[in-house]
Amino acid sequence: MTVITIAAIGIAAVLLAVQFKAVKGEYSVYLTVAAGLAICFYSAARLKTVVETFRQIMSYIQIDSVYLDTLLKMTGIAYIAEFASGICRDSGYGSLGSQIEIFGKLSLLAVSMPILLALLETVRGFLA
């Protein structure tokens, strides 16, 4: 599948959801979630290529694998939080979507703390 195929799935889901919204509103939400999950799983499959490329880059420059793992965790947290927030907003629960976004940002901050500490240690080593 290419970007065009994924875009077509998204557009078709939206057009069907608009039609279902007039009949039964909850069906449009279910359809939107199903299309979103399908796109999400396809994106996860594409992530394998990105991970392999990062591992190859790491072998060239000798970086600790903790940094790659943290980067992947941060990407996953951001993607899942944005996906869930968008579903909540589309369903009419904007305040819940905002809370999910805040939790996602706090989770990103918590996951990135070891990298920040390593950066500060490196700076301290240069200054000492």
C-alpha cells in the first residue's frame, strides 16, 4: 500500500461516516475508529524499516541502544496519544481529548529524562 491507498481509505471512511452520522451517529464513530486502527497498524508495519535504518546508523556511529529505544518509545507515545485524542475530539469529547494530549506530553517528558540527564553529564564533562 502506498500513501495514495491510505489516503483513499481515509477519505472513503470519512464519506461513509458522514452518511452514517445522519442515520446512527455511533456507527460513524465506529467506522472512523476502525479506519484509524487499520491505518495505525499499517503505520506500525512501516516502522520496521525505520527501526532497521536506525540500527544501521547506530552501528556506524557507535551510539548506545538506549537512545534508540527511548526515541522509539517517544514516537509511539506521541502517535498513540494523538490518535486517541483525535478520536475523542471527533466523537465530541474534546475535553477528554485534551486530557489525553496532556498525559501524552507528560509521558514524553518522563521518558526523555534519562537522555536529558546524559546530555547534562556530557556538558558538565566538557566544562570540567
